[in-house]
Amino acid sequence: MFGFNKQDIRLAFNLFKMNVRDRYLGSSLGSFWAIANPFFMLALYTFVFGFVFKVRIPGAETTLGYVIWLIIGYGPWMATVEAIMASTTSVVGAAGVVKNMAFKTELLPISASFVGIISLGVSLFFLLVLMTFAGNVPDWHIVWLPLIIMLQFFLILSIGLWLSAINVFVRDLSIALPNMLTIIMFLTPIFYPMESMPAAVQKLSFANPFFLIADAYRASLERHQSPSSIGLICLFFLSLMLFISGLAAFRRAKGFFDSAL
Amino acid sequence: MELHITLHEVSKIFSAEGMSGRELFSTAVQTAADGDKIAVAEVSLTIQQGERLGIVGRNGAGKSTLLHMIAGLSSPSSGSIEINGKVTSVMTLGVGVRDDLTGRENIYVDGEIQGKARNEIDQVIDEIIAFADLGEFIDYPVRTYSTGMKARLAFSMISHIDPEILIIDEALSVGDANFSVKATARIMEICARGKIVIIVSHGMQAIKDICNRCIWMENGHVTMDGSPEAVTKAYIDSVRAADELQLMEKFQKFIGVRTLQAGWSFKQVAIFNGESKEKRVLLEAGQATRFVVRALTPISAAGASVRMRITRLDDLVVFDELFSTEAFRLHDQSIALEIEMTPLVLGAAIYRLDVSLEAGAIVCAESSSIFEVFVFNPPTGGKPMLLYPATVAAISTDSLEEVC
């Protein structure tokens, strides 16, 4: 499919393993950091918003409600940021291999996208503990979760295909990207409910794929609802479009990688 | 199905502007604008199963660019490449080596980059470790290795590949002498297994040993295509000729006469060859030859000496002798010196004759001139420095006036 075969999937899996290992190579705790880092981050948010600021969402009795609501949105976002960054720098970072070995380089951004799955796993586990503690355990609507995760990563890797190829020619991208992602985060109702946006902008948020993802997570885990099917379908087609065009652009450009790297 | 590689008018152009990301969108054929570098220019080539092709050429001739395109690492600006078979390329050794991992772990990493499963690597790892022969270091981090050890590890990783179409770019000699022999033998073995082999190398012997066809690239074009013996010979000859031209320019910088101290000067520096009474710069080997030097020194220049040196084009000093002027003094100020070489034994080449007048260690005047020696019946089997052993003697003479 899309010009990939079984062997490519294995190579992608190998590249994913290497990616995870390489990130913490030389540190004494190694891959433990892959779990520890998101965990500390979430614990920090829980502390700040649960005990310091004591933010409450309307109708909630405890501050824990806001923390859970926040983390359902922010946890997946954290995974998204990590994955987009990793996948954007994946081709430039593997310059040595790209210049010297003939293989399907498009597997680099694709496999790099999946590093986000670790921090997503940590977030979901953390959430589950928190929700159990708050007495608001997800019901059967949790079955939507695998589909949402799949759609989230489909979007990420499609974006990654574009950005990783562009980054080879315009290196400024990977420098500007962290700030751009922070801006996107604050434009997306992740830290605040959508209702606090101006009415005109609220409508626009439905065109924001990152909001669609956050909202789908919130629906299935916190609101005990099925996520908006229109939202998910839109998300799928947007990702598919980005994926097909990104793959085509990547394949056109990859012949020039060795002179640009 | 027979394996083959067909290149049809393949060109590669490197844009002078650099790349901007246009490549992501444009499918248009790139054409050369002003200042662009054409690395490979409309090369058409067919390589059949069983051919082991060597590519020779100077730096920047487009060899590696062509190789990269065949390996699928870059795409041609125009033209098409058709490949039937699985390509394995060895461009640079040890690209995936992680310094913080041990040698053993790195072998797994390398296998992973090649898309192998763990158990597939397990099958060959003992063979690789045995080949690398690093002893206990195989379980130490690579950052503790010496450069040679790293190269050995990297080479060993490719030592077990089983290629259909093999592409090698200058990866033939690594490590110490012992390992290098082993590595070369292994390369030969791998090449013998490969159904098509393409090698870029500056080692002509390697090309002759491994290949059964050879092309010579110059400025992006294939200038010669034929048997390795014929092509490497033609290539080497052309490199020599070009090198000589370059040397000649450098050589000529020294030509001329200079007086460095007042009162010292040359009246004559000349070479006579054979029967001729004329000054010569083109000398025939085997003929009686005289090198004549006449000079003026200050009256009080006691202990002055004349140095004569003959240097071949490639900076090899053939003759270098310091003569005390006392024996050659004609009048108080004038000295005359003649060196006879009967017969002229210098081999065919271009030489420079440097003569300097020296007082103690101080050079007071110098003269440089160029002459060329030719041989009517050149000996076969290379160019000897001297045609046969002979003695060279300096003699004193009072009869120089007649000759001049």
C-alpha cells in the first residue's frame, strides 16, 4: 500500500526503536526518561492547577475536575508536539544514513512520529489513576480511544512527512517550530474551554484538527459521549489529504536530499 | 530475468543558487543555468549481468554523483535510470555507528538500519565479530576505540552482505596492513558473488583485480569505456601528462639569472651537446655533453665556490656538487668551469640546471635554466633516471676561450 511492503514495516519498527534509544543515549537512566519526563510534567500541572491556582470548571466541586479535564487535552497535545518535532528533524538528523544508504527515507518521519506514543501512554495511565482517584472512571465510551489515537497519529505523521522534507531545505523550520507549536496550543481550546472564546472564533475551532483531537479525547473519556463523528471523519480526510500530498512531495524531493544535507 | 542497469542520457545539475524547497513541488526537468555545476552530463550506459564495472577519473569528474544516482540516493536532473535487481551500496563505512554503544550493540544497530530482524542479525553476528577481531573491545563502547579499530568494526559490518547489485565507493582499504589484506580479500569475495558490481576507486590495481570493464569519466562525460587494463593505462598516462604540465609551470618560476651580492655575476651558463658548437637546451642522450660556467667574482673573494645542481622535473636531484673556485680561476676576477658528461647518461626528461656562486654559506649569484633530454631509442619498461651507470667528473681547463 502506498508503495510500502512488509519489510518496510519492519524497518520502520527498527527505526522507531533506534529513535527512542538514541534520544537518551549516554544518559545513565536511559529510556527511563521516556516515561519519567512526561510523568513529571503531568505531576507538575496537577500540582499547579490542583493545589496552587485551584482552578474550577463550572459545575465541578473539586479542583481535580479541571486537572483531569486539562490533562485529557494536554496529555495528547504533549505527545503531538513531541512527535511533530521528532519527525520534522528525522531526516536531517539521520543525514549520514540518508546520504549513504539507499532505503525508503520516507520511513524516517513516519517512524519518528511514533515516539509520541510513549508519552501518550504515560499520560493516559496517569489520567486513569487520577480519574479513579476522583471517582470519575471512564465508561464504555473508552472504546473510541484506539480510533482516536490512530487518527491522531495519522495526522501527525502526515504533517511530519511535509515538515521533515521542508526542513532539509529550510533548516529554520526546526528552530521556529517549538514557538509555532506553542502558539497553536494557545489558539486551540486546550487550557481553556471553548466557551471562553469569542463566538466567532469558536466556529473556527471546528476547523482546527488539534481541537478535534482534544475534543474527541474529552468526549470519550470525560463527558462519557461518543466523539463527534463528523469531526473524526473530517480529521481522517484532512490527514489522508496531507498524507498523500506529503508522501508525493517527499518522494519528489528525496532525490535532492543528498546534495542538501 | 537477467539483471541489468540501463542509464539513458542521465544528467545531474547542481544549482548555483542552492536549494529552496522548490524540489517539493516541481516535477519539471531541471536545466542548467549560468553558474550551475553539471556534475554528470548525458551519460548513457548499459551494464549487463556478470559485468564488474570500475569507474576511474579525477576528483570532481562526476563518478560519485553517478554512483549515487545508480544507488538511488539521488535522482537525476534529467534522463532515466532503469534498474532490474536489488541494489546494495557501500558508500561510507560506519555511518550508523553510535559512539556510546558497544561494538556488539552497534552491529545490531547496523542490522536494524538495514531492516533486518533480530534473529537474522543473530545468525551473522559471530561471523562479524570474528572478522573484526577486536578481542574484548567488542563489548566496550565505540568511543574507547582507536580510529583503526572503528574502521575495522565498520568494515566487518559489511563483510557478510550478499548482494545482487553491489555499488562500492572508495571503501577498499581500512585498518592496519594485516587487516587491509583481509579486507581486500573479502571485498573480492563479495564482488565475486555480486551479479553486477560497480566500483569507484583511485586504486588502479583494485580496479584491474576486480573489474572486467572500466569507464573513465572526465567533466561528467564518459571519455573511455573498455577493458580495465586499457582504460586504467590511458587514464594514468593522461594524469601524468597533466601533472607534468603543472610541474612545468612551477618549475619555470625559478628560471633566470640573479645577482644577490655586488661584484658577483655570470658571464655564461651554457650546455653543449654532441658535435654542435651552439648552445643547446634540447639534448640527445648518449652524446658527449659539456656544461660550461663562466663567472666574475670580486677580487678578494677567497674561498668562493660554485655549486651545480641538476634537478629533474619531479624535484629529484640528479646531481649536486660544490666546486672550489681556486682550481678554475682564470684571472683575479674571472672563473671558468666546465663539466663534461661523455656520454650524457641522463634519462629522457626535463631538467633544471641551477648554478650558484657561493662565498661560505652565502649565495652571491644564481642562474637557473631548463634543458630537456631526449632519447632516440627509448628503453622499454618505463623511464629510467639514468640510462646506464657512468662516472661524472669535473676537469680543469684553460682552453675554454676557444669553445665559447
